[in-house]
Amino acid sequence: MSQVLVLNASYEPLNITSWRRATVMLLKGKAEGLEHDSQHPIRGEMLLPSVIRLRQFVRVPFKQLPLTRRNVFQRDGHSCQYCGYQGEQLSIDHVIPRSRGGTDTWENVTTACLRCNVHKGSRTPREAAMPLARVPRRPVSTLYFEASRHIRSGRQEWAKYVIGA
């Protein structure tokens, strides 16, 4: 069913959980509801939570987002960073080609359509006269990455809790 954004006691996004787990946390008094989905009441007057905040602060170790094809496409909005094409014919391009020592890092890979990738070949964007729409960067965090996807697909009430989304 629905996903719920969980905030730490400091209002920082902590994770995304199921509505059932969030409801249990609310009923046990471990969290408070900040946003609710008024279209889906659970039982009686209780509304389905959309954003909850923990009552006690929880320390969480930092976890980096893995560099995968799917994650690069999501970071780049499923569009070619050279011409703006959005469609099925997308690939991964190395800004500094591997043939010239380019590595598989967030800062060196970008989404490109097949046409632009072939046209660029083993050249840098400058040599090929193909400027990038956005300089590739490592995403801030796994949670930020996932939350922004939910915000784009309709969870607008999360936007005020996820900075930069």
C-alpha cells in the first residue's frame, strides 16, 4: 500500500517504512504523526500516516549509494545529459573515457543516448564540443535519493522534510 517517511527526533529524514510499521510506532507512542493521508482512513477516525517523527533521537551510520546503472539513470532523470533525449535508448557514458584512464565513479559517469555516446566516442565532452547539461556528482544519500523518487511520483507532502528534493 503506502510508504511513510520516518523523521528522526531532529526532523532529519531517517528512512521510509510501510504504513503498518508506522501505525504500530504511533500506537506504541514511539513516534508522532506530522502528515496524514486524509483519503485513506485506517479505522474510524485514525488517518493513514504519511510522515512520522520519532520521539527519541536515533544515531544511524552513513551508507553510500552504490554506483549502478539504474541509480545513474535515476540521478540524471532518465535523460541524455548531452541532448536531453528521454526514452529507451539510453546508455552510460564515461565523461573521461576509460581508454584515457577514466574510472567508474559517480563523478565520471553520466546518462547518454546511444547517438550521443557513439558521436562522443573516446573524446572528452570538450573535445567533442558536447557540453553536459549537469556535471555528474555523487548523490547526497541513499534516503534522499529514494525520497526524491517518491516526491516526484506524488508524495508532495514529503518535500518540506527532504532538503533539495
